[in-house]
Amino acid sequence: MHYKREQRKKIKAIAEKKENGDSDDEEKKVPGQDAIGAIQMMINDEIGEVTEEMKLKETADRVHRKNMDISDIAELEWDELLEQGEYVCSNEATTHYPTPMQHELLLFSPCPRAVGVLASYPRSGNSLLRTMYESITLRVTGSDMQGGLAKHDLVGEMAIGENLVQFVKTHFPERQGGAPFRASRVVLLVRNPFDAIESFFNLMMTGTHTASVAPEVRARAVKIFESVVLKEIRVWKQFHQFWLNQDVPILLIRYEDLIRAPDKVMGRVIKFVLEVKRMDTFFTSRVERSIMAKEKVDSMGSYKPRSGGIGKSMSKYPPELVETLKADKDLVRIMGYLEYQDLLEKPPEKWSEMKPLLHHATEYLPSWANTENKKVVVLNKGNLARGSNEVTHWQRLKQELGMVDGHATAKSVN
């Protein structure tokens, strides 16, 4: 807001000088704006702020009827959103504004079929996508594990039932979740293995989603990190091979596309999970309100992630380890299938320039598409991608490195 006020002062000064026939270098400080356009921008901003203030006042004074519980209020707010959407579609004016997004309530909502799942290897953006999905749909997302994210406002931990949720997080078969359950469709969220595994290493060594291993510990843990990577790359391959072989509808999305074009990716996710044939004005506006109103992707998640970026983890990988991974034919094949093949050829500083998936997601139809012979996949039942040879004894490693607990030598980014 302060930035906007300062910009307006500059714009006003430029406009006055234009009117008097004067000009100076100040105009260059408002790129792409001539005097008339700058004034129009200032007027539009002021109108927008007045309108927003009116909305906030109208909603702040709203009183609900007596004896309504939280669920009743959430249902009412959702109905109001739908009504508002109808007004927008019919170009009718309304003086009733929806509840501000920061105060919207989430609903537990039953699913008419087996749930959809959000499957990912750990540290691939699962929590970020869940938060975005909840903000857009106002529906609680479930999880087949108790991962400590309830304290980060993801309240659906251990909710997997069709009577409660529509969309459930899972890391299966990387690990065993809770009770077995059925899924009718899968959003497969992937992240390049180099960044995902390095982030997983930080998570397991610090015991938090938001801290990194301290540099002095890193210096002593080079061989340990290499050993962990060689184990985890096998898990990463098995995990993705498992899901790519499932005979259910699958939507493949990439973390790198999600953080660069969240509106495009989430549009595909909403359409797929809710089986929406066409993204109408209502859902499009929800995506815009929920995502595009945020200045940074980091602020969309349920917690502030540790500092990083696409490919920045590569500084932690010794050159010999990178060459070993590049020589892994199975890894190269799966990375190619996920359209990560360029990462094996380009320097890490160029990774953020990778092309997004076509239309920001790839949908795979099952063999039984357009028939009545629908299938489901059963989770938390059967073999895991992490066998006995891929198990890491994290507490033992921390003791070897002189870490009393996961936080003692962690470098926090908060």
C-alpha cells in the first residue's frame, strides 16, 4: 500500500509537469506509463481500494442467525459464493459481497465416488498444492498420515473417508500410511529428484519443514548425504513407476510448473479432481482470487518453505555423484517420461527456464475409459518402494554428526 501511495505521488507530479509542458527523468521511474495512462491507473487503483473497503465494511457488519455452528456458517458462505457467481454470470449488480478470503471457512464434504488422491514423493510440493486447493474450493483435503501439518492449518490429517473429504494426500508407496482406502483418480505431483531428495534430507535431519542443515554439519556429512541419495533415488524411481502403471485416470503435474504458473496448473487440477467439464466464470474467479492475489508463491503455502529454488540444490551434490546418477538408465528413462530430460544436459542455473508441460499438465486415460468397467486403486496395501535396503536410520546419523536432536544444529529460515 505504501508503494502504491508513493507511485501515485510520482504519477501526479509527472502529470502536472506534462500539463505545463515540462518533463524530466522522473518519468522513467514509472516504466511503461505515459501521463494519461498513469493518471488512469491511479484512478482505477483508488476506485478499487474504495470498493474493497466497502466490501470489508459490509461483511464485517454481517450477523448470522442464532444457534448456527461453524459447519452451518461455512455452508451458508459457500451458498453465498454460488449466488454471487450467478450474479456475475448474468451481469447483474449485487450489494452483497462474499466473506473476505482470509476469513472464509472450510467444509468437510462427502465424495460421491472413491476419493481422488494427491500422490507425491516427499518434499515435492504436496502441502503447497493442498493449501491452494482448499483456498479455491473451500473444501478440506485429507491425508492418510499424521504428518504434523495440522499446526500449519491443514486440518484434514488422517481423514480419508469418502464421507468426509474428496481429495487425499498420500506418499504411498514411499511409506505406509494409515488404513487402506480406495482412490478413483490420481493427481501425480512430481519434482525433479535432485531438488526433492536434497529437501527430504533437510526434513529428516532437522525434523522440520522449514529449516536446513547447518553448513558446518553439511561439511561433515558429505559421504552420508551421498549414501542417502543413492538409497532415495531407488525409492524415487519405484514410487513414480508404481503410479504411472496404475489403470485409473491420472493427471501428471510438476512442482516446477506449479510455482511458476500456479493459476494454470491449479485450473487443471480443479477440473480433473472435481470432474468439471468446463472451467466457468465461478471457478476461474476462485482461482484468480485465491492465487493471483498473492504476490509470491511462498505466501500461498501452509508454512514458509526453506529457501531454495529450481536447481539450487545441485551445489550440495558432488560431481562424481551427479555423474553416477546420470549414468542410471532407469532414472534417465523415468525423468524423460516426466519431461525432465533437459535437466540432465543443462546447467542448474538454466533449470528454471525449462518448458512447462503442454497445457501445464498431462492427463492419462485408463484402459477402461468411456466404459462402465470402472476401476480403483487400493492404497496402503502391498509392497513399499522403500525396502529394507533403502531404510536410513536418521537418529543414528544425527548422533554420528554430533546432533543432539533434529534442531540443535539446524539453520532456520524463519
